[in-house]
Amino acid sequence: MTYASRDTLNTVFGRANIDKWADLDNDGDEDKIEARILAVLDQADEEVNDRLRRGPYTVPFTSPSAKIVRVATLFAGVFLYEARGVQDFDQETHKAVHRLAYQKTEAETTCRKILSGQFVLSVIPAVVTYPRVVADDDPAT
């Protein structure tokens, strides 16, 4: 089970966009499109897990919160879009513009806020593994 799904991608970015971005060969082959989407969903999970690995939660998430689903969905959409290459340009500067830069920034910022404790997820935190101070009469030692 991946955090994001085809349905969440379609809801956030629109099915037509997802199909277009996943059709790297521009041949409309549904099997290749679906395979590409599934691969990117796995890639998005890895991105989330890698960014949160040393954080307060155990990854991978067995029951991801809505915030984790959103972050994975945003990463997956951005990965699909970026695979097609830069297609947008600023009309004034003629420089390449990333059309999904806001979504990418939102996903990255959310991960940083989870790591820093600014966002507290509705999942059980990881067991603390750092050293702790114990008293000589601590029954746990």
C-alpha cells in the first residue's frame, strides 16, 4: 500500500494532467501510463520516508495520516510533471519556470515542520532511542 493513490493524484492535479504527465512516450498506452504512475507512487513514499527517517515517527507509516498522504501525493505529482522536462517559461524573463514549484515547496516544508515538531501527526511517535539520564535508584536500570 502506498501513501498516495491514483485517486489522490487525480483529486489534487486532475486526471487529464496525471495521464499527460505519465505518458512519457505520448502514445496513450494505458498500461505504460499506469505502470509509470505506480512507480512514481512508490518513489514518493521513499521520498517521504527518507525525509522523515530520523524524525519523531517510525517510517514507513503503517497507517499514514492525511498530512502524509498529501505530502506523498504532492511529491508524486511533481515527479510525474518533472519527468516531462521543463515546459513552462516566464514570459518576462524567458527563464524556465516550474509550474508545480508551489506544490513541491509545500511538500518539502511540511516534511521540515514534521521533523522540527511544528506539525504533530496523529500517529504513534517512534520509541526514543537517544541516551537518557537515569538516577542510581532507577528501577529501569
